[in-house]
Amino acid sequence: MSVHSLNVKTGAEAALAQQFAALSPSEPRRAAFAAFERLGLPTRRDEAWHYTDLRARLTEVAALAPAPDAARLEAARAALDVLPRLGGMRLVLVDGRWAPVLCDAPPSGLTVVPTPDAPEPDEAVVALNIAFAEGALRIGLPPGESSVEIVHLDGPGAIFSRLEVFVPARARATVVERFEGATGETQRNAVTILGLGESARCDWTTLIADDAALHLETRRARLAGEAALNDFALISGGALVRRQLDVGHQAASAKIALSGLSLLDGTRHADTTLTLRHAAPLGQSREYFRHIVADAASGVYQGKVIVSPGAQKTDGAMKSQALLLSPTAQMNNKPELEIFADDVVCGHGATVGALDPQQIFYLLSRGIPQREAEAMLLEAFGAEAIERVADETVADALRERLRAWLKGRAA
Amino acid sequence: MLNVKNLSVSIHGQPILDGLNLTVKAGEVAAIMGPNGSGKSTLSYVIAGKPEYEVTGGEVWLDGENLLELAPDERAAKGVFLAFQYPVEIPGVATMTFLKAALNAQRRARGEADLTTPDFMRAVRGAAASLKVDPDMLKRPVNVGFSGGEKKRVEILQMALLQPRLCVLDETDSGLDIDALRIVSEGVNALRDAGRAFLVITHYQRLLDHIKPDVVHVMSKGRIVKTGGPELALELEKNGYRDYSEAAA
Ligand SMILES: Nc1ncnc2c1ncn2[C@@H]1O[C@H](COP(=O)(O)OP(=O)(O)OP(=O)(O)O)[C@@H](O)[C@H]1O
Ligand SMILES: [Mg+2]
């Protein structure tokens, strides 16, 4: 037999085909599914998926979550009522669908409209998103200052959502995006396409604190000249989490900061894979990721910074640091630079280590028990990543999550 | 109070302490002097419970407690305190947070309630004032960017706050200027008490001018090779250790 195994559909791929056949989708969605079928689920042979073999890991496909009915929306409202706010205008998606009845009235200048438009299905996870999501939600942020909280409130089932967000020239936007409500029966595929106009600034903080069986998140961001993006993600929940970011600038002097903190325990797995494209001169990029990996959990960081021939005077620095708390915890840390311009300053550092025994002993010698001593050092380690978050209310909420996670571990 | 019996300790298979015997009584200040590398810090670490040392023989008792059977934090709760020769920097942990965690952990271990924040603040401010430590410094991360002398002062501040029964001071005088030496010594003397014992490791008589020892022990090659009164320190200052290096061999 010489049949290449990739030519045989896995159970999950077959199930996806069946699910799709039962829909009556638009032409672009059909094209996207056809693209997915050509690509198949990504495997470790795909460089970008080397440490997260989705094809092998995705053994069962959840049924598509139905559009929320009145009862579901009421339950969602109750859940939202007890969710402390972390931003200004609250925008809610329930099971992947925009739920205008649960949203705040948008402030003037802010627009939210559904759109059937879709990006090129150039990658399997994005192709699946286009095929299954019922269009995208287009959010136009207003000029001037704005603050938006996007809540994804998800129940069981396969959930697809796509956002297209644009921050106009010179505007300053603070966005908090939270994934809430998911359980071991949730498989999520969320795509965000973000555009920043000239001299716009966006602080975007993502919180993944619920416990989806599968959390696939794709972020594409393009910056105009002198725009600034400060993106942070806290991953403290989810059995299998994959965040893939593709961020770049086509015009000069953009500033890009991508950072995050992953808190992993049990057998959880979180993969952050990013590509940063400097395609114009004078760009600045800072990646700063920290990972705490306990038990038999595993973390992945792959960061690739590409500096195109025209991107002179690029200033890039990438750092990814992991602490392993047990002999069975794993971290794959892979920073990469691809530099095709000669006048650039780019550096990277990646470390994987353990807590410092000298520091632990010092704390113990003062009577602080082992678990508490570890928690103090871990909180300090995580807090240093959270420092990248500009909004103090959001940063406080992140620190609170970090403490809660550490406490849960100690219990 | 402290009873070290025939203690032998190795690190990475290399013997450092070799059948060491030492008794320190309640209310006593005992000084230990000895050449570099003779094992003074090792002894202090083993009393405090540092894990990388392997105890190959002997016992360490604090009153009725077999210290070698206790974890370092349990020893601290029983009243053991080590002022480190090289205090450890802990980035990201504010000194105040650390002090409060230590104090309350020890109280909990003894079945006492946590201190209220105002009571804690009062205690810290008092200790800081008597040791002339700027309270603003305590907002900074533990020992990070502290000068050598500041680190030593904050060690003694911790000791004053935690009120241990057995205080082991490992070269607390090194790095202190003349005024700081006096302030720190006064801090130590203020803690002298019939229920408390001190083991003061030093190379210099000048500390013992301020903290007057009851007993002076000379350590060489992992053993106590001579014990005497305060005059022994003066004699060492004059003659050095040459008489004792042979004694241990
Ligand atoms: N962690 C360690 N690893 C390797 N060797 C060690 C370690 N700790 C101590 N030693 C060795 O043990 C011996 C005793 O060291 P120790 O620090 O106890 O001496 P000391 O009497 O305190 O010296 P000093 O007066 O210089 O402070 C030295 O030879 C030292 O190199
Ligand atoms: Mg020493």
C-alpha cells in the first residue's frame, strides 16, 4: 500500500464534511470548505503546527452549536449580569453569533454590522472558520478614544466566530476580549481581523479563562504608518489552546507589542505561534511571553520575525520565558528571525527553567511554606508579563486571575 | 537551647563538617570565628535546613525539637532564624509583602491568628525606625538593588519582627559602615533575652566590641577546635588561626 496517510480522511475530517454537507452555505463558504478539504487538518509536518498536531489531537468533532434561542439568550443575560465589566461598551456574541439584545447601545461613531465578506481561506483553521461561521461581524471603532469589551459567551458545541475590527486614523482604542462559558464540550474557532489606520493606537487584551476542549484563535493585524498595537493575552484555561497571530505593517514607523502569559496545569496544552512582518522601514516590535507550566502540561511558543528587504531601521526584540514546575511539564520555545535588510537591530531570547532554589530557600527560612513560597515567586514572574497591559483595571483583573490560578494549584 | 552533636555534613560528596559539637544555652551569645572555608556558613545553613547539604551523621536539637527532621519553614516557625551572609534578591516581591507573609505564616504555624494590617504596619515601622531603615525601601522588591549594608540591616529588621528563639548571624557585620555596625549591633542587643540564644559568626573583633559574646568558639576544618571566653577573640585578632589549623588536622 502506498497511499499517503494524508489522503485518507480522519474521523474528524469526515465528520466535518458531513456537518458541512448538511448546511446550505453561500458560495464563498463552499469555496472555503473546498480549500479546507485540500489542506486537511494541520499536522506536525506543517512547520507552524509542529508542536501541536491538530490532526492527531482532534479525535472527535462537536456538533455545531445552534443559533441561540430565547431561553439561551436569557441564560446568557444572567451570566453577563454577574460578569464584572472590564471595559466600556459591552459587545456580546453568544455561541459565535452577535447578540444585539445583550449589547450596550454603541456610542456615536461606533458601528457594528454583520458582513458576509471573508478573507482568503489560505490556512486550514481559517478555512474552517469561513466555511462554518455565518459571516463576520464588522466593528468600526469611532475616531477619538473608545473602550470596548467583547464577550464571547459560549456553551457546548462547535462554535465559529469572526470579527473584523477597524481603528480609524489617530483614534485610540482599548479593547478587552474575553472568552467565557466554554466547557469540555466546547470547540471554538475564533478569527479576528484587525486594521489600524495611520497613527491609530490599539490596546487589545484577550482573556482565555474558560475551559474549552479546543480553543483555536487566529488574529491578523495590519498597521498603517505610525500606528501602534499593544496586544496581550492571558491563557489560564482550555484543554487545547492554539493562538496564531500574524501581525505586520506595510507603512513606516509602526509599533507592535505582542505579549502574553500562559498558565498551564494538568494535561493542558497551549500553543502561541506568531509571525511578525516588518514590511516597511522604522518599525518597532516587542514580543514578551511568559509561561508557567505545571504537572504534565505543555506549552509552545513559536515566534517568527520577518524583516523584508525594504524594512530598514527595524528595531525588534523578542523574549519568551518559561518556568517548569514539574519534571513532566514541557515547553517548546522557538524564536526565529528572518532578516533580509541590513540596517536593523533585532534580538531574541528564550529560556526554560525552574524556580530558583536559592529564592525558595530564603522564603522557607522565614517560615513561608513551600507552596506559598512558590506562589509568591510565580506571581512575581507572571506579574512582570502583565505589566505590559496599559489599562490598570484590566491589569488588576489579570493579576486577580493569576492569583486565583495559583491558589487553585495550591489547594 | 541549641545542641549540635557530632554533626558531619557533605556537599556533592565532599565532606565539610566533620563531627562538629556545639552547645549554645538560652540567653547566651556565642561567637564563632574561623578561617575562610572552615564551614561556618555550612553550619548555619544546615541549622536553617538548606536542602543541598547532606547530613552524613550527627544530630541538631533546638530544645526538644530534632531540627534535622523538620522542613526549613517548620524550623522557622519553631524559632530558628538565619541572617544570611549573602541575602537573596527576589525580584517582583515587595519587601512588605514578604515580611507580612513570613510573619503570618509563622503565626499560623503556631496556631495564632494573622496580624491585622494596622498591627503589622506598626510592628514594621517600629523595627524600621530602630534600625534606621527607610520605610520607602520596604516597598521595593526583597533585597533587589539594596546596598550590601542595607541588605544586612533588613536581615536584622526581619529578625526583630519575627522574634526568633535562635538567631544565627552569618557575617552580619560585613558590608556595614561604622555607624551601621553600631545600629545593627544595638538592634541585636535589644533582642538579647534570657529566652533567646545567638550564634554570631564573624571574622572581626569590632563586631564583638558591640555585641559582647559570652563564649567564643574557634572553627577549623569543619570542627570546633577551641572554646573560650571573649578574650579568645582578641587573641585570634593578634595571632590569626595558625595555631588552630594544625589542631584540626
Ligand atoms: N554549595 C556549595 N557547593 C560547593 N562547595 C561548597 C558549597 N557550600 C560550601 N562549599 C564549600 O564548603 C567549604 C566551607 O564553606 P563555608 O561557606 O561553610 O565556609 P565559611 O567558613 O563560611 O567561609 P567564609 O569565612 O569565607 O564565609 C568551602 O570549601 C566551600 O567551597
Ligand atoms: Mg561564610
